[in-house]
Amino acid sequence: MVRTSRREFLKKAGASLLAVSFGGLIWRAVDQGVFSTGKGPAYELWSEDETSTLSDPMAMIQAATLASNPHNSQPWLFRVRETSIEMYADTTRNLGTMDPLLREMHMGLGCALENMVLTAAARGYRTEIRYFPKSSDRSYIARVDLAPGTIESSPLQQVISQRHTHRGAYDTEQALRPELLQQLHDTGLDKSERSVNLIWLTTEEAKRRTGELVISSTEAIIADAEMSHDSNRWFRGDWDDLQAHRDGLTLDAQGGAAWIRAAGKMLPNVSHDSANQFWLKSTRQTHVHTAGAYGLITVPDLKNPEDRVKAGRVWQRIHLKGTVEGLAMHPLNQPMEMRDRELHLHNLTRPFGQQLEQLTDQAGEEAIFLFRIGYPMTSVHPSPRRALEDVLI
Ligand SMILES: Cc1cc2nc3c(=O)[nH]c(=O)nc-3n(C[C@H](O)[C@H](O)[C@H](O)COP(=O)(O)O)c2cc1C
């Protein structure tokens, strides 16, 4: 009979415990998608192979669903007709108190529309857009009529599946050339969207004021229980939940280092309070601190839904052009979210509205969308997208 000394027994017991807990960790890591970043059904629409096998209308809708959109709520529905595609707002996907005027929802739909039109051209169609074609149905956002045309595959269309929101740190050593910003301006504001304007905020003073406003509005959102709730409910901390919903904000899309994302996935779901503090810290230390410049999109009348959709088209074009040029971009709409909240609650002092007006500094223009821009230091990961059959009516 083999006799085990007490010391040997303890060693073996320790080793097996370690093996069990390591096994448990590995299991949790696999379960929470630590080794599956960007994989699974929630990400399949980003794969390029799929594009080539899709029919023309389906390829246009696929491109539309890859667009930038608020909180990745994907607030769209599409109906395919013989010679047209109709786009509707899915109002059940509105961000509630974070977007009481539907500014962001309409902009996200504009982003989808832009991707659709670019892909139609690449598939050889001429397009004609009618905004809000039925006055009795404000959720009917646009009808895109398709007619045979010439194949025009633009550089913007070619990077539709490579564009991602970059929430990581930007390279503060690499300056943005004014000519490059001018090119982004000209590409974004193509002649069809005359009502939309873009202001670059590049001086140290303008950047300081903008950064302070972004931070104070983030604090205000966190302090507003309803807004904080409506924002956090789109966070998908659980891998199964993410793969099932195929929408919302994920850890992988936050732009952190691989080990931070892995650790975040392994931990049990964090409280809203911890998530808020993480957001505020990243806003201060990463988003604002490393912003190369800010871009502010404006329109003459914030309340005009058509202009909001057009502003979305402009943002999508700017982001695609930035992708072509190897730039990173990240919307920071907290000041607008607070301004809209003030308007909705009839807050007469309007502290955020007033500060935005000072930033815009152009008579007759209203701020509709703010983003930071710079050179990326790391690559970023895609966000989930719902299946095509789920966005068709
Ligand atoms: C109108 C609008 C507002 C947005 N606001 C923010 C924002 O304030 N902060 C942020 O991190 N991302 C913002 N985004 C980016 C979306 O969260 C992002 O597009 C979405 O999660 C999908 O990810 P993707 O752009 O990587 O495909 C906004 C996008 C749109 C269209």
C-alpha cells in the first residue's frame, strides 16, 4: 500500500483545487466569449462573403444595418418593393429620456440611408430619395426609388464593413492636418445636403471648452436616474444575452486593452453605478484627454426631422471617409442629450443648451452631433447586428 505523507496530500489537494478553479475560470472565459471577440451569429453580418451572395435589395439592407446608430439600438425596419425600398423607424427602440426629441433616432436612420444609397450605386442603381413620404405616418422615414444606372463603387462604400466607433485612446503626438479636415468636411457635406453644416473645433481653447462640456454633461446624465437607466439598459454585459439580442453596447466595443476586456467579461455583471463611474473615468482620461479635434455637426432647425435624417447621412459619410484615411472617430453626444432633456422638460435656464450655443458660435445654426477625431493607437472591434430577417417587414 502506498502511504501519502500529510505534506504530499496537501500538495496534491492544492494542485487539484487549482486545476478545478483554473478549469472554472477557463469555462467562464469560454462562456463569456473571452476567446470569441467579434464571432458568433451577432457578428455575422460584418463578414464580407455574405455581401457577395446577397440579392441586390438584401445587400443594400445589409449595408444599412451596418451603419452608425445611437446606443446600437438599430431603430430601423425595411420593406422591399419591386423598384423601391422603404425605411421605417422602429419607435420601440427609441432611447427614451436619452433621446426625447428623436434627434439621435432620426440621425441613425440617416446613417443607414447613406449606406443603402452607396451600396445601391455599387450594385448599378440610380436612387431617388423621398423623405417622410406620407405625412400621416411619421415613422415612414424615407422611400428609396431604384432605377437602372451605372455601377459606381466608391471608396466610401468599400469600407462600410470596416467602419467602427473607436472609443479607445488616440495618438496625441500625431497632429491632424488642416487639409485632411477640409477633405472630410467636403466629403461629408456633399452638395445634396445643403442644410447641414460641420464646424471643426481645433484650437486648444475650443478643445478645452468642448472637453469640459462633454465631462459635465456626462456627470449630469449619471446624476439623472431616468437617463442613466435608459442608457444602461442597452449595455450587454453577458455573452449569451448579447448573442441573443444582437444589439446594444458591449465591452469589446469600448476600446480597452484585451486583458481589461477579458477581465470585464469574467466578472459578474457590474452595477449601474460602477458602469457609470467607468464611463465617466474613460470620458475624462481617454475620450477628452486624447481627442485630436472635435467635429460639430449643425442644422438650421433641430426640430426639422428631415434635417436630422440628412445630418445622419453626413455623419455616416464623414465616418466612412475617416475610415478610408485611417482615422479614428467617436461620437460624444452627452451635451446634446442634456440639451434635449432640458428642452423636453421645459427647463428655462437651459445651462447645457446655452453652452452649446456658445460652442456653435454661428447665428442660425443648432448643434445636432458632436464627435472626436484622431489617429488610432489600437484596432477596434465590431458591434453586434440583428439578422436581416429581423429588420424586414
Ligand atoms: C446619433 C448617434 C449618436 C451617438 N452617440 C454616441 C455617444 O454619445 N457616445 C458613444 O460612445 N457612441 C455614440 N454613437 C455611436 C454608436 O454607439 C455606435 O454607432 C453603435 O454602438 C454601433 O457601433 P459601430 O458604430 O461601431 O457600428 C452614436 C451614434 C449615432 C448615430
